[in-house]
Amino acid sequence: MSKIEIPYSKSDTFNFKRKPELLYAGQVVDESFFYGPPQIHDYCEIIYVVEGSGSFIIGGKTYKVHQGDVAIYNPGVPHEERSTASKPFKLIYCGVDKLHIDGVPKGMLLPPHIDAVIPSEKYAYKVESYLSEILQECDSQILGHETLITNLLMSLITVIYRIVDAEHQFQTLKGKNEIALRTKQFIDKNYTQSISLKDIADTLYVSQHYLSHLFKKELGDSPFNYLISRRIEEAKRLLADSDRPVHEIASLVGYGNEKYFSMLFKRVTGQTPSAFRSNHAADKRP
């Protein structure tokens, strides 16, 4: 038997600076109507659409999702999910922590300027297979399951980057525009406080004009509009999950004037805070 050797050289630019940790894994199976209310995590989440269709609102942007799509939630990003009644969801999902990918801000699964929903296309079978095997290993709890789960999780994330690389070229993403990313992180951390563009620019030692231009170029919107979107998403979560009065929620998300808050809320969502709360309560009824 002849031996065929394949030359190998260490040229891969993608690597994990730290092994990710699986927090949980689960699935949604053939639910005629699925609704995941507004929520925010301090870790990452991956959702794969095995069957069905619906809409996901992620970071204030609405995505139409279909079979084969992968949704990625970075920490601190508000999100909610809703299925289409005629096409029930079958989803596989997992929560991931301790992420640190070389060239990507620590804790994030994807750079924040990448779309949060990506079609897996030719990699669909791999994404579904890795997630299904993670579920099986979580359920089995047999010898070596934690090691296998870690390896499967790293394989899953690597495949996700292959999908992203086909469109964006991962090498061009590494270390890109740290100022824009730090601006987003500053807003995510301080959005409940009274902050201005000057506060952010002074913190990062750049001019307000340069910061605003760079942020809009990389993330598609101004820092001011992103701040509003971030506050409104948190307000939606509080309206849905609590019975706090509107004026208190306005204050909690950084607005001292209830009327101004209500005006912004209606401009962004198309309905008043009270109407949003009523409609959400109606959606929850069987």
C-alpha cells in the first residue's frame, strides 16, 4: 500500500485564547406558537433554526429567520423571538461563557458589527450536528462528556466563523476599530446613567466628531441613536416582566421626564409604553 503524505504548516489565524464554557443546551420542538420575551444575558447564546420561521428582534433590529439560520447573541444585547403560526419552530440552542477568540473583544462570540443572524447554507448539517451532539452529551453524563462538549462547542464556533469568513473575511475583522467597540461597550455599561457624547469622547481621548463618524461607519448608527435603542429595549423588558409604573421605568433607563420617554418609546416601537404592556400581556394569554 502506497503512503500519501499531506504537507502541514501552522498558518491558521483563527484560535481560541481561552476554552469556552457551556452553560446550558436545549431545544424547542414543534411549538405551534413560540414567544421568547425581551431579555438580556451577560453571556453569549447560539440558536439554530432546524425548522419553521419567525422574527427575532436583536439589539433593536428585526430579523426574519428561516430554516438553517443561526442567531448569535453577544452579552448585553437585548433580544426576543417569535415564531410564525403557520410554520412552528424547531430550535436547538445553547448558552456560552468564558469566550475569548483572538482578535475579537473578550466575552463576545462575534464582533458587534456583524449581523446577529446568519444563514448557515452549506454548513447547516455541521451546525445542527454539533448542537445535537452537545445535547446528547449533556443528557448522557457519561465518562468524558465534559471534554467532548468543550470540543464540540469549539468546533461549532469555528464553523460559525467559517460561515462569517465567507462574507466578511475574518482576518479583516481582527482588531478592527477598537474605538467603535469600546464606545458600544461604554454605552452598554452606562446606558441607565445620564451620559453624553462628550463623556464618551473624553473617556476614550478622541474628538466627538471622530467618535461619532467611526461608530456610525462600523455599527450603522450614531452613538446617540444606539443609546436610545439600548434604553428602549431595556424598557420593553421591564414593561413585559414587571408591573412597575411607567414613570419609574423611565427613570430606571435614564430618562427623568416621563413624557419625553413615552414620546421616544412610541417613536421607536410604534406604540406607547402602556399599549406595549397591554399587548404583551395579551400575547401571553393562552
